[in-house]
Amino acid sequence: MNKLEQHAMEMLRRDPMTEANDDVGKALGIQIALSAEKEDVFSVLGDTHFQIPYAEAIRGLKRSGYQKIFSEDFGDREILEAWWHDGVLVVTESYAHKRVNRIQAYYNWAPAGGDIDLTYRIAESGGFVKNIGRRIWCGYVDGRAGLHTHIKRLRENGEILTQWVETPFLWLVNYSEENNHAGKDYAAINARKLGPFPAWLRKNMALGCG
């Protein structure tokens, strides 16, 4: 990674409350300045950031080689899409087909040399797969800021597996389904959306081919 990319990743880990010694007013000032800096830096990198229009985020995915494997509209308000490239599944969701609601990336990753400390320094949410004789991180990341830089750092420090050994907790439920339908069977919603995925991809994602 170059110095700008390293700086961008460091920004994502900053905690304004800690830096402000729990002074809420000071933390708010730091947060506002930090948010503006993130937008500037990730824009220069051609990466995702919190103000990015949905169409621009999708163009970035396509430039990076991601192929769309699922798409579903929810009226004229939302669209949820899934993208795959070289071992990474990205789920995107728009609001009013213009703004980004969500960019979530899922993967299985083997840190170089099985390094535990390295994993906890650079990986985001997830955990190690148990009882397989090899350290594999089954994880996911909020990709609304710095998606491509994060994935690049993982690739430079290990291997993202194109054949997963364990499926991360996938969430293909859109905003309206999650918030406006009490009692919905979210597992069934997930299963319905995963059903149309190609058989080869279901196998690669450790979902089987059924």
C-alpha cells in the first residue's frame, strides 16, 4: 500500500471520543473534521466514502472487476444488489436509487503466516474458522468508506480464498424489509435471495449447490 492508502486506513480506526478524552463537544469537532478528511482522501483514491452517490460506488465496483450476480428492486425506493469478484461478495443497497444505504463485503481470508496479531490489526468483523488446521478469518466489513483499500490491504497481507471454507453471516434483507415488516422470517428472505445465485458461486461460498 502507498502512504495515502495507509493514512486512509489509519483514519478509519480513529476514535474521536478517545482523542477528546470523552469531551463530547471536542469529539464532535474532531468527528466533523475527520469526516471531511475521509471524504477527500477516499475520493482521491477513487474509493468509497460516506457521501458517494450510489451510481459512482457501482462504477467503482465494476472498475475493480466485480460482476453483478443478483439484483432486486423494492418499489421505486430501493435496490439491493450483490456482486462477486475473486473471493469477495459485496452487497450494495441504495435509497431512492441515488444514495448509498449499505455496502457490505464478505470474505474468507488467510493471514500471511497465520499471523494472529496481523489479523486483529487489519481485519474487521468476523472470527477464525474453528477446527480446520489452518487459520482462516471468516469476516465482513462495512464498505461505505474505504472498501477497495481495505480489500487491497487484505490481499497484500495474505490470501482471500475464492473457495470459502465457511459462510459468513450474510444479510440480504433490505431496509424496508427489516424495518417495516414485524415478524418477518429474515432467514427465509435471505434464502430466497441466495436461491438464484449461480450453482458455481453457491459452491464457492460454501452454500452448496441446492
